[in-house]
Amino acid sequence: MLRPALLTVVVTTLISASSAFAQDPASPPAAPLGLTAAARAEAAKTTIARDTTDERATDASKTASEVQDPEAPKRTRLQVGVSLKGTVSPGSDTDSSLNPTFVWRWRGKGSRTDDRLSPSYRLSSFRSVVHSQIGSRDLEVGEVKVKPLMVGLDYKMPRGKWNWATGMSVGWAMNNVEVPWEMRAISESLGTQDLWVDVHNSLVWGPRLKGWYDHDRRLSFMVESAYLVTRPEIDVRSNGVTRTRRLNADALIIKAGIVYGIF
């Protein structure tokens, strides 16, 4: 009498097992038998909510390294300091110079680690003593100040604590010239009473390589090398005669400096 009942139990168990294996693994597991329709729906909602939470936790773990620790001190954005700038003038009518300069830097809140192209601007200035032929002698006739205003494109290359950038810029140089009294006195002693010098504005362009080393959140070091090409016209009048010529005011500029963050 027990054999039909035992056979019924075995068949029922096999049917349940085959249904479980045939179920889609991506779909939520079936609710246990014996539950009402409302209970089964609630069980399915709970399973979906748990899967969504697991996915969010996985996404959060992927970006955990990109989130800045709120307890860590923030780096300063505005840095100011000084640099030593050497200007080498290859032109035959200009002189080289070495002098300290003011330098500043504005940086973003965070550091990017990818190589990229970025627009750039350059504000610079340099001085050079100009020579000219006065009578039979080659004399210093003025001090030309070249003030380029340039825009261009840089390729930025972060490498650890170093941030390198190289690029090309083009712009306009606003030039002026001063004739110190010492130069005027020398020309007058040689019989030139009406020395007058003027320089015109000019096109300027050139490449640049620049690097910043961030020592900590405030202190940074800077190195820079650039070459500027500009050929302004210069007018020199002496003894009632004005001569106009093209001045080779090209310059190789090398700078090294240090800046400190103030806020």
C-alpha cells in the first residue's frame, strides 16, 4: 500500500528539481510554493532591490580611488614667487641679460593624470640694449623692452609630481625703447646733439617647454625654456638723418623659479 505513495513523492521531487534547473539564471528566483500572489510579488521586489544595491556597490568600489579624502588638506590654487630669468639674444645689435622676475601660477582643484591638448596664453617681457652706427662708431643708443602677448596650444604631460607642457604660441609684441642719459651724453660728446630712437610693434611667435614640480600642497618649483622670434623696425635719428632698419630681437629665454601657495 505504501509503494504508490512513495512513487508519487519521488515523481513530485523530480519535477520540482527540473523546473529549478530550467529557470533563467538572470531572472529572480521563484517564490516558495504555498505563498499567496501578493507574497510572491513582494519577494520578487526584494530580490530586484538587492541586485540593484549590489551593482551600486560595485560601481562605488571602481571609483573609490578617484574620490578625494575629505579629511586630507586641500592644495592651494594661487601661488606666487620669484624666478631667475636669463635672456640670450642671438642678434648682432642686441645684448643678453640675467635678472630676477616675479612669477605666479593658478592651478585647478585637482590633478589630472592624462596627456591632453589645452589652449594656452603667454604674458612675457624682456629687455635688450640696442646698438647703432653713430658717425664712425658703434654705440649703445637705447634699451628696448619687448612685451609679447601670445596665445597658442600646449600638450600637457603629467608625470608623477611633474607637470610638463610643450607647445607653440603666436601673438603681438608691444615694444618701446628708452634712451638713458648716459647713452645720450656719450653721443653728445661725439658731436651728436639730436639722438632720437623709436621702435615699432611687431609679430612674435615661438615654441616653449615648461615644467612644474609640486613638492607639496603649497610649495612648487618651475623650469622653463622658450624661444621667441620677433623682428621689429627701429628708427634712429642722429645729426638730422633718420635711419630705419629691421632689428633682430629674437631671444632664448631660460627660467627657474620657486612659488608658494597663499590660498
